[in-house]
Amino acid sequence: MIVSIHLADIGPARALRFQRSRLRAGEVEGLRYAELTTLAPLSPRLLPTPMPGRVGLIAAWDDETALEGFLAGHPVAEQLASGRRVRLRPTRIFGAWPELPGIVPREQPMDDEEPVAVLTLGRLRLTQVIRFLRASAAAEGLAIANPALITSTGLARPPRLVATFSLWRSTAAMRGYVEGRDAPAHRAAVKAQTERPFHHHSAFLRFRPYAAEGDWDNASQLSELLRKEPV
């Protein structure tokens, strides 16, 4: 299984139409999972600031052939064509995401110096919104200040789905952030989630990024960091 993250700025009017689009597993060959989302930058502020006109897609596929078939002419792919996307191989999952059973059959080791992508997914308990926003703001502020962060974004499908996507220069740097070696905000957010969950279910997914297309932030650095697709 592979995962693709698609981000695009298509304008407010087209974004409204995009959110009404249909993309479901079983209706597109090789598609395992899909979420159409709106985007918001990671921020230390309590309330996220959505970006009108900016949309995203989180998708899981059987293989490259399935993804290429989607990109070749599906209406949703056409709406996202002017944006950017990254292709990912899952290497670790913490937690569980019922819509993606078996996404990581067994953990795949990653070298400390190789780039890494992280996707967090949560089905938010509406009674826990304020606690979640407070914990997220502190952790996000720490992340965007980290020099090892290449690019990041929040993704949401209100009112339930909340997600973040981030690309890091090295696995070691990402682990340092997660484990709170320099500052405890992320570790505190994880502790709060463990003690009294924000979500009905949630997952922290680690990936090996192997291809990026489009005009990414720090695109030249990203191109240099990405490994060739493993054989």
C-alpha cells in the first residue's frame, strides 16, 4: 500500500465544489481510502485559520498503478492538478485508523538521517474541542519553529476529521520533536490524549517519502533529500 497527499489552491468557488466531490474506496480502482479536506496552516494560535480556496486529499492506494490511473483522468485529480503532491510508503503506525486496516503490517526501520513524513489523523470528540485546540496550538507552535521542518499543514473535514501533515529533514529531528527533547509541548499533548482522549480514534503515521511533484515549499531541498523509490 502507498499513500499520496495532494494540496492545491483552487480558489474559494472551486473549493466549495471540490468539497462536494465524490471519492470513495470501491468506486475508484485500487483506492483504499480517501479524505477530501480543507487546509489551515499549523499555528501556535488557539483557533486555526482556514485558507479559503485551499484544499487537500489524503488517499491510500493498492500500488503505483492505481495512483497513476487516478491521476490520468479522474475529475478530483483534475481539480488538484495545479497543486502539489507527495508519494509515501508507510513505515510505522501508532494508534489505529479503522478505515486503513493493515496499512503497516510490520514496522519498517528508518535511518536517522533520512527524510520522513508524518500524518496525524483524528476523529474528534466534539466535547473535547477546547482541550484539543489548546494542546494542538502548543505542539504546532513548537513544530513550525523547528529548523528541521521542511513543510507542514493542517487538514480538516469539519466537524469530525482533524489531521496534520509534515515533512522533516531527518527522522532523528522528527523524533526529537515528538519525544520533547528540547521542549515538552508535543509530549504533553500526547499525554493529554492518552489520559482523556480527544478523539474517538486516532493514528500517528510515519512514512518514507519517495517522490514529490509540484511547487513545494523548499522544493530544491526536498528534491535533494528524497531517496529513490526503494526496489
